Amino acid sequence: MLLLPELFKETFADLGTSLEDEGVHLVKCNPNYNVHFHDGTNFKLSTDIAVMKEEVERFEGKDGFERYLGFLQESHRHYELSVIHVLKRNFYSLFSMVRPSFLRHLIALHPFESIYTRAAIYFRTERLRRVFTFASMYMGMSPFDAPGTYSLLQYTELAEGIWYPIGGFHKVIEALVNIGKRNGVDYMFNSPISGIQLSEDGKHATGVTFQDGRPSLTADLVICNADLTYAYNELLPSSGYAKSLQSRKASCSSISFYWALDKQFPELSAHNIFLAEDYQESFDSIFKEHLIPDQPSFYVNVPSRVDPSAAPEGCDSLVVLVPVGHLEDYGSNSHKGSKDCSGRTQDFNAMVATARDTILKTIEARLNINIGAHIVNEVINTPVTWKSTFNLDRGAILGLSHSFFNVLAFRPKTKHASIKDLYFVGASAHPGTGVPIVLAGAKLVTDEILSKLKMEPKRLDQGEQAVMEEEYRVMRKLGVPLKSHLDVQSQTAYSVWLQWWIPVFLMLVGVWVWGGIKAGLSMLS
């Protein structure tokens, strides 16, 4: 899925092009999700306000929709303030957190309350509290622990929609690679590195060394997009800070299934969420006990539902993501398993088999379909493969956690504190995890480097300039006038206020003057 589409558009606009010009075709998924509960009930999430009105009122009555709009207003505020003051700003030190432009909005961001606590203010049923909080899984956090600020995830889905690039998400990556090639970038694929090369005094990054022994690649500066904990511990000299990263709170891992089916199942939409009956207990198992929950909440994506090229005709392709606790330690492949398994385990075949069986039985019980009999091919990722294939610390698929003391100035910086010319971008660096968020981090790093080189960064305020230029380009092409007096923004709220208060003020002045005149006349008489 592709969220926060404006950040993608802004990235391509910064590169002097657009998603469309690079052949990336986005289609909107409708509905956003079908959420399936243990009792057979389902809830449809959509950007269609009429659909949401019907769905919310189905469980919370007529007043429920008004409360939903209140939730949407708050999450909109979280989104807009976060884009301006967090995603597009660097936090070099604790002093960055006390700048007035950020501090005055801190309370409005609700960082000291959980997403679930904030949702409970607006929704009276447990069912809808779950519907509007499960997305914290995308940050690798429990909704009972994730700061309330992250309701912005629900907002972007409900207001901007969930999108899918035809041909798969890799089409976006291919487009970025092609842009780089046109601009003279030389890519060295299948070239794993053994370390980041430093100057003799260890104060400057000067290049990288390769695992296969080929000559080192020298560079004026190094941007590292490997997992940050791995980079500090494996690619740089040992340090106390590197060791401290190993003990920081990490996000969850997952057991992920990629299934090819010889049959289509229309009962599944493009995006499906199956929520555990024991909702909080399931999250506690993952994030507090680092176990595989007995009743997992899980996500099922069917890309072939919106992209015919994702599966042969008459067939389906499925991606199933089951959040589980991460590996126990940085250097081990041990996992705590489930509550039924005592002590550490490395028997991932048994864990995968149990997870597969649970998923298939849950889908069959809730939708009355038998998927297992139609799986013709399967690929699996586990906490160990996430670690070994992608060098992810403890197999945590979303990097470091996003608890309060792991974000803003507390999160690892985009620039190394003591080694010059070394920069970091990725899920564990500021501003955080998720492809669009990492793109925002990449722009922060780019601006930082351009500033160091005394080159003027291309300044765009929240992408507004880029979007405006694209709109103007289309409007000029279609011969549409670029500006009309109808498009000029005015302060309606203030004008309405003045419309009422100026006459009231004049009336009060008139009463006061008339009172003075009467008093004067009475004295004369």
C-alpha cells in the first residue's frame, strides 16, 4: 500500500519530474479496509463520507457520526502539525524541542496520551475504538502505548486514501533508480560492504570497504541507509552509543506469508484486517512480552484485487502479515515463542506452522472460505530472515520503537555526532519509519548536505509549491486561467466577527454618549 501520497509527489517534484511522467500509475483502493471481528461482524473503512456515516451510525447511533468528525478533526490537526513541525524539521538536540514554534503545539499533539485513550474520547463502543486504533501496528507499536499523535495515520487513510502502484511498489523504486541514472548516478548492486571507511584520525567518513575484497570506494561524504543499529555496530568502530542502541526499545517483527492461489476469493478485498477478540492481550503479547500471540491480529493484502498483473487470470496473490515479538537479543536468533512454549526457542518451523494454521482457520471461520487448499506456492519471512536478509536489528521490521523517548531529539540523528561527512537515513533515524516518512528524512539529509556544501536547497513548504507547479502545468496545458478573484482566500471568520461586533460596539458607544448627554441635560436643568 502507498500512504501519504503528497510526500511521494513532493519527492518526484523535487527531482524535476512526477510520478505520472515516470510511468508510476497509482490506483485508489476502495474500500480502504474491511475489518473483520471474531463475532462475524465487519466494518468498512472508506474515504467516502457517506459510507463512513452509515458504518459509524450502525454501531454508535446518530450521535456517533458527529463524534467521528471530531476524531477526524483532531487527527487532521495531528497530521498537519506533525508534517510542519516534525517531518520537515530536524531535532539536533533537546533544545530543538523547546523552540517556540514547536512547543506551542505540543499539547495539541497529545504525545503523552495513547492513541487508544484519545479514540475512547470520541467512540463509545469497544468495536470502533479498535477500528480506529489498529493502524498503530504500522509504527510497530501497540495502540495502548503509541502516542496519540499517531492518529495521523488514520487521518491520512481516511482523508487521502490508500493507493497502490500498478505493477507493485517496486515500480516507485524503479522510477527513482531511473531518475538517478538520467542524472549520472552509478549504482553498484550486489556489492555488500564490510565497513564505512574513516580517516586516520577517525573523524571523517572517507568511503566504504567491500566484503569481497575489491578496492575501497572513496567518497567526499557517506549517506548510510542500512539499519541504523546494524550500521553503528557492524560498519563503524565499537562505541558506547552503538551498544546502547542494542538495548533500545524496538518495534515488532513479523511472520509474513506470500501465497499464490489457484483460485480467486472475492470475499477478500484489497486490504483486510482480522482483529483478535482479546485485543489488548494480543498487543501486550507482542510488544511487552515479545511473544507470538495466541490470537493474533493480522493483515491480509490481495494486490490482485486492484492489479490484474499481480496474479494469473482467475487466480489471487496474497500477502499476510502477522505481527510478532522481535528476537530477544541483538546477537542471537532466539525468540520467546508463544505462551505455550517455555523458554527460548529457535524452532521457527514450528512457529510458522502454528501461525499458518491459526491464520487459515481464522479466515475460514470469519469468511467461510478455505484458502489453504488453494495455495500453490508460498514464500515466508520470519524474525530470523528479516534479520539475516536485511540486517534488521532483532528482526524488527520497523526499526526502533516510536515511544516518546525514541522520537524527536531522542531518536538517532540524521548526522553522526562525532564523525564528519557521515549521514543516516532510514526507519530508525529521525523522523521515523514507513516509506513516506523515510522520504521526508531523506529530504532533511539532502538539505543538510546542500547547506554544508553552501548550495541552496530547493525549499518547498509541505510540498505546496511542488503541487502548485504541477497544477499550473496542467492548467496551462488545458488553457485554464491561472488565477481568478474567486480563488483569493479571505479571512471569513474575522469578517463575520467584525460584521457583528462593529455594530454592537457602535451601539454601546451611542448608549454611552446618549447617557452622557442625558446626564448633562439633567445637570443644566
